[in-house]
Amino acid sequence: MFTGIVRELGRVVSFDGTRLVVETGVEAAVGDSVAVDGVCLTVVAGDSITLAFDVVPETLSRTTLGGLAVGTNVNLEPALRVGEPLGGHMVQGHVDAVGVVRGETEEAAGARMWIEAPADVLRHCAEKGSIAVSGVSLTIAELAEDAFAVALVPHTLAVTTLGRLGPGDRVNLEADMLAKYVARLVAR
């Protein structure tokens, strides 16, 4: 379980299509879960400078991880531990779909970013509801037929990968877990 509060920007050191190695200061032991751009991965090796993760074909087919190149920054969050504050919202690290950044406009000191999303994700979205975008817990500011907007504060733009995105960039999307359960119950 994660909160969507990014703890650090890591940097991809290597990725051969199955083993991802990230330079980071996040402390994690073999077997620990770490969200990498919103994807829950298990640490398989590490030292004081890097963490390594095995990435399976299922993960590559449902996320943006397959497009990572050496030097790319990624959002990192270690798993929530009992007793730690839940600063964002409950995030599983189970990506629902990949979205595409449509565009961004400046708003006061921050920005409003529009992200195109599949209907399966949008049906779980509500204005002022939560969504995780590349592992970042955000509030949905506006909805359209094929996209949603999020309002980004300067801090989020500075300490996550979201401040580096532009039109056409792909992002991992995880709809709010509670919304998915409610939709399933209502459908019955």
C-alpha cells in the first residue's frame, strides 16, 4: 500500500527489459515493495546507491516502464508502514491504464494538466476525487468525455516527474481504489 506522496526522484541506471536498476537514496531491503512511477515493484537487489527490480511482461504491457531509458527520472515511494501518516490517498501500485498528457496551462503559481484516459479509468473518476498519475496522488479538477484535468501546485511540479512532462508523454494511471469497489458493488 502506498499514499501517492513521492519521496524521491530516482534515476534509471540500467534497464535490459527485465531488470530495472534505479539510483536512489530510498532505503529498502530485498523483498520490500517500492512504487516506481506508480508501479508496485519488489526489490530484488540493492546497495547504498541503487535498488534493482525484476519487471515481468504483464507489467510491461500495462505500464510505461518498458519505455524507460538510462538517465530517466522516476517517482519513487517506499511502501507505507503501519503508523505512518496517510498524506495522499490509498494507492495500490496496480496501474489500471496508461494515459497521455494532452497539454498543460499555467495557473497562478502552478499548472493545470489535461490527461487523456481510457473509458475504464474515467468511469471511476469524479471531480474532487483522487487519482494517481505516475504514482503521484492528485485531485481531479475537471472531467471531459475522454480526459481529466489535475491542478498541480509548484511543489509537485518541482519534486516529481510531472513538472517535466509535455504533450504526448505517457503516464501510469491508477483510479481511486474505493471508486472501483463502489462501481463493482453498484453493477451487481
